[in-house]
Amino acid sequence: MGLLRKLRARSYSLLLFSRYEKKKEISFTLLTPFVLFIIFFLLLAANTLLIKDYLQKRARASQADRFEEELAQYQLEFRKLAAELKEMEDRMVRLQIMDARIRKLAHLDSGNKVLALGGPEEFSLRKRMRGLRENTQRLIMEVKRDLFRVRRVAAEQEESFHVLEEFLRSREALLAHTPLGFPVRGWITSPYGYRRSPFTGRREFHEGIDIAAPVGASIRAAADGVVVFVGINGGYGKMVVVDHGYGYSTAYGHCRKILVRVGQKVKRGQVIATVGNTGRSTAPHLHYEVRVGKVAVNPYYYMKLGRTFLAYRN
């Protein structure tokens, strides 16, 4: 209050001269310019605060835009990673199917393996937190690293499965084309090897096995193959020869009726003829031969092995 009295007590005059008018005198105290200065200072301060606030809001808006843009990029990155993980999940499903197929080929028990996969969740704008950028970048790098490892392991496993499957298929094909089991139900009356001929009484080499069975009993192919001969073959009477590949062939003699033709593909267990008494034969039976290359081998070993193997398969 003392300062205002002093400013109001002291008075000043300002003389204005003009060529065409009389002089003018303006009287004022120091209070007037002081008030004007205060008003100017307040206006300047207000404008400064407004400009500062505007700049801060603009900076925050720009930072928010950049933040939103980064979040959009992160979300896009996560969607790409989720798509890659979905692709890997599909690949794992294919590996499971391949695993089941290989186990079936190898006649193993079905596995109960569960291939677990997880995917990243998309970030919500409402879940902002301190350090989100660093955490998100670290999470993306970890997911990429895990995805790379899973992709590499899956590729190696898939390649291994392919090699194993090809090996098992080749072994399965070999087994399918290997003569196994008895071609007819009956009893062995004459084994493989040297014997005394029932017709001449002389010692001779019997290249097959004679299996006695009723007339009309079903004769079945001992393995998968292709029929290469059908007809009369001297003392063997009506005969069927099947080429099984892998060097194996089988012959079925003294048949009554032949049910296949040359060039026909047959499967193991398929009925190809019936038991008869054709050719040089003393009674109804099947003369059965197994050849490896052009050499006749003892069919009994394959018949015995077939019983064990086919019992295991079933």
C-alpha cells in the first residue's frame, strides 16, 4: 500500500507540441505505467504458458502417434509370428501322421506323444505399461529364436522320418514279396531233398515239398507277385508259377483248377488254384517249390518262418 501511495503521489506531465494545434499537456502518475507493465507481464506470461502447453501437447501427441505406430508394427510382427507358428503346428500334425504311419509300417504300438505349441497374444492399447517397447522387442526376439529352433528340429525330424519311412517301406515290400507260410492246409507227405521215387524206386532229388490235401482245397499265393506261368508242365500236371521279385519265385503243381492268368498280380493269401491229382501223382496233393534265383531251396524254412511271422503280425 505504501508503494501505491508513492506512485500515486508523484505526478508527471507530458507536453505534446504540434505545428497546427496548440500544445497539449498530459498529466499522469507512475501508477499508470506500472499497471500497464503488470498487465503486459501477465499477458506475456499467460501467452508463454499457453505456447508451452501447446508445444507439450503437440509433443505428447507426436509421441503418442509414434507409440501407436510402433504398437501397430509390433502387432503386425506378432501376427506374422502367429501365422508362422500356425504353419509349424500344421507341420507338427503332419509329423504326427507320419509317425503313426511309420509305427504302423514297423508294427509298433501307437505313441501318445503330444506336440505342444504356443503363440503370442496381441497387445491391447489399454495394457500400456512402462518398458513395453523393450519388453515387446525382447519377447519378439525370444519367439523368433524359439521358432527357429522348432523349425530346425522339425525339418531334421521330417527328413529322418522320410528316410526311415522309405527304409521301412522297402523292408515291408521285401517281406510282402517273400514266400511265407503254408500255401494250403494239409500235411507234409514228402519233404524237400533226396528221396526214393514212388514210381521208379530210384533215389532222386525232390526240389519241393508235397502237401496232401483234399481235392478242391484252396491253394493260396505265398507272397505278393505276378503270375508268369499257367498250364501243363509234364509230370507236375497243371501248374502255376508266381514271380515275387527280389529273386523269389514259387511253383504250385498237380492243381485241379487254376484261377489266375499269366500277367495277373496276386497278393499273399489270394486263392490262385485248387488241389488236384494231375500229372504224375499217386494221390491228391500240392507240390510246392520255392526258388531263389533259379535254385530250388527248402520251402519248409519259409513255411515255418511264415507261421511265426504271420502270427506276430496278426
